[in-house]
Amino acid sequence: MSAFVRAVNLIYSSTRGGAHLPEGGKCGSPRSRQVIKTRTLCGQRLSFHGARQRPRPDAQRLRAAHLENAKKVATLAIAEAAKNNWAVAVAIVDPSGNLVYYEKMDNTQLGSARIAIEKAATAAKFKRPTQAFQDALAKGAENWRILTLSGVVAAEGGIPLVIDGKIVGAIGVSGMTSAQDNQCAKAGAGSLK
């Protein structure tokens, strides 16, 4: 008998009048059918561990609003790229750097798919545009330690998304030069102000 089953037996028998789990510790065995309280215990234990937290009533609405904003930002970034005949990938992440929305234009180089997501994640996690890292590296050797930071892409094209002074995510654009990527990212990020 496992330590867990012994502990459950001890706790349950002291509160429920001596009923216990069968030696195998399984609720469906013939021995467990002999003691109705044991089956109740098994059912309670399963329902307790299987219970799901109820979502906040407004959680679904907030997720939908975030996705709508993400699509709006990405659409404006894609429009800026299309206007200039550029092929880019656009990623929108939440404040933790988790992907919320992604779009890649036709003929975008394949490497840009991952870089766009990483630029967005860098901007969100470090709460600054990725251009700040690029500019710091350009100043010289003292700032080269930035290259040792985990999860940093030191190239323009990642910008935090701000609503009412609060960072709600970030956009990352990749596919052209860093300056062109940044131009597209600014076009999308500027729509939320």
C-alpha cells in the first residue's frame, strides 16, 4: 500500500468512522464495493482533483478584445509593408511574450517567421523597443554584455504595445532591413494610442 493511500486512509478513517481504501488503492476493485464510504471517498477525491476553476466572467470578453486589437495592429503593419512592396512576418504577443496573433505575407523569407516572434517577445519582456538594444550595442564594447542576455533580439522591429499607459503586449516585424521592419512595427503600434 502506497504512502498516499495510507495517508488518505488515516485522514478518512478519522473523519468518517473507519472506512478505508482497499489494499490496491483503486476505487473500482471488488473490495472497494464492499465499503460504500470508500467509493464516496474515491469519488470526492477524483472530483476534487478534476475540478476546474471557474473563469472570471469578463475573461472571455477581455481575450476577445485583445485578439481584436492584435489583428488590428498586425493589419496596419502588413498594410505598411504592402504599400512599400515589402514581404514581412508580423507577430503579436501578450505582456509575457506568449504568441497571440501571427501573420506572414507571401514570399517572406522563412527565417523571419521565428525572428518576428522573438522580436515581439523581447519588446514585451524587457518593456522597451528592440531598437534600444541595437543602439546600446552600437555604442561599443561596454554594452556587448547585452549579447549574453537570454531571449534578446538586438535589432529594430520589436515595439511594446501600450494602452492607457500600460503595456498590453508587443509587436514584432521581420523580413526586410531592421529600419524597414521598425517602420512597419511603428505603423501597427501607433494605432493603439
